[in-house]
Amino acid sequence: MLRHVALALLLITSTAHAEDVPWLTEITTPPKSLPKLDGPPLALLSKTSTGQPITDLAGWNVKRAELRKAWLDFLGPMPERPANTTIKVLRTDELPDVVRQLIEYENEPGQTLQAYLLRPRQALPAGQTRAGIVALHPTTAETIEPIAGLSGPEAKQTGLQLARKGFVVICPRNFLWQDAKSLPEAVEKFKARHPQTLGMHKMLYDAQRATDILAGQPDVDPQRLGSVGHSLGAKEVLYLAAFDERIQATVSSEGGLGLWSTNWEAPWYLGPAVRQLDFPRNHHELLALIAPRPFLVLAGEAGSGSADGDRSWPVLEPAQDIARLYGEPVRLGIFNHHEGHSIPQVAQERMAEWLEVYLRE
């Protein structure tokens, strides 16, 4: 019990903010009438396994530990991450305002992974550090090229844009495009090494390994780490924030919060079990694990083709009730830009402001 209380105190301390974004109330206020949940009813967060009501942090932290274990058991085992944060620089691009390095590091034991590491060119005063961001790319055969600013429109160059805002940013390649010609082949190769483990745990593991590398950079403050992702990357940062308390603020764009919202049943994510009517889990539990750390969903609900919007609220609102156990204000919310499966300029601006405010020194 003392360990759970200590974790609660750590979360409270590490997420105490001098100020909030001015639009916090807007994005944390649910619609007056919640849409119907896609899929079966959600398991209650506010009751213990024996049906007793949870009214304080002591009670919640017992439930929190149970939920965390249940999810990790479902995801399957992964090996201990390597302890080293050694990187090999393969290439350096000197941009006018950013230094971008293609790096390689040990990921799973004995295996390497490539990522882009971006940092502002402007030197820091002695003794000062920057906040760091793990930026996870969407589904694209170009993987880390667009997000790091080597190709594509500016709206997709999230890593480069955040480095220009003053962050140190790491953009790791997703395993689905690591030494494989197709997504099924990548899953097959992974399953050959880890037959009892879901693809989503591989993604979580790789994102945590990228967090290790980022936190190990001498100019990065390991107490000010955030994560961002769009689409596939949005799914990954939901899990990263839920299972890694080092992540202090997150922006998840168009990933689909509910298990029935998008293709969470795909073999590279969670598999078909999550579409069974008796499957007991849903992502309201992960959002509750994230609380009270700031988590912003960027939604594009504007008809077909979007993953999040008003229909995401039934999954997010129960986690807000848990966040209130830590005190007000609640910092779990949805900004619906109504522009489909994209990150329009207004959403880019809110993403940057969210991270600047909640990762401020």
C-alpha cells in the first residue's frame, strides 16, 4: 500500500502546474448528451473488484495496480530493456534552426533500431536543459522521414516543428517497417521471437526504449518528457503514457480511443480478442492510468474517415472522474477540429501550446 501511495504522491508532485492552457475548460467539458458507446458497456472504474465504491486515492491506487497488471498480462511478456543509452550517429543534417541526426541504438537486446534525433541549434546557457518529446509516426511506408521533416507537407513534419519550438525530439521507426516488406511479415517475424506477446506491447516497448534514449541525452531534462503521435502514433502514445510515468504530457491525434472505434483488432495491435463481447477491458482504463498527467486528444470528427470526436467522450469521461481524485483541474480532454483524419494548423498550434505549458520548467 505504501508503494501505491508513493506513486500517487509522485504523480501529484510531477504534474503540479503554475498555469494551464487558457482553453482547458473547453476541451475538458463533455457534450451535454454523450453519444452511444461503440461496443459493450465499460467496466466501472469507481468500484473495487469486490464492488465497493472507490472514493479516494488510497482505494484508487489498489485498483490502479490491478488494472495495470491485467493489461500487461494481456499484452504478453517483453524482455528487460537494455540499460545503455548509447547511440551511433549515422548522419547529421545541419538545418538553419535545427540539427537533425539519424541515429541507431540497441533496442531489443542484440537488435538495433534507427530514429531521428532533432534539437534546436541555439546553444543553451550552461547548466540548462530542454524538455524532450517522443514523436511517433503514423502509418506510412516513409516511416520516420516525414515526421522528421525530410519529406511531405509541413503539417506532417511534427518532429521538426516541435524541435523548432525548442524541444529535443526523437522519432523512432515502428517495427512494422523494420526489416520487413509488409505488415503481416513484420508481425510474423516478431511473433517468431515473442509468440505470447501482442504487437501493441512491441510498440510500447519500442516507445519506452526511445524514451530511454531521449532521457539519456545530456541536454534533456528527464523530468520534462512528453509524447505525440498521429493515427498509428496516436495509438502508441496512449499506451506509452499509460505505462510510463516519465511521460508528463501527451497529445494523441486521431488514434481512436475506444476499442471498437478503429482497427484495434488488427494483428499488429491487439488481435481479435478485443472484439469479443465479453472482453473485459477498454481504453478508459488506460486513460485512468494516465491521470492526472495532461492528455489531449486531437479529434477530426467530420463524417467518415475520422477516428475520434464526440463519440470518444464515453471512453474519456470515466477517466476524468478518476482524475478528480487527484484534485482539480482535470487535464484529460478532447479538441475536435472537425477537419477529418489530419492535423490542421489550429490543431498543430494547440499541440505545441499543450506541450509548452505542461512541460514548462
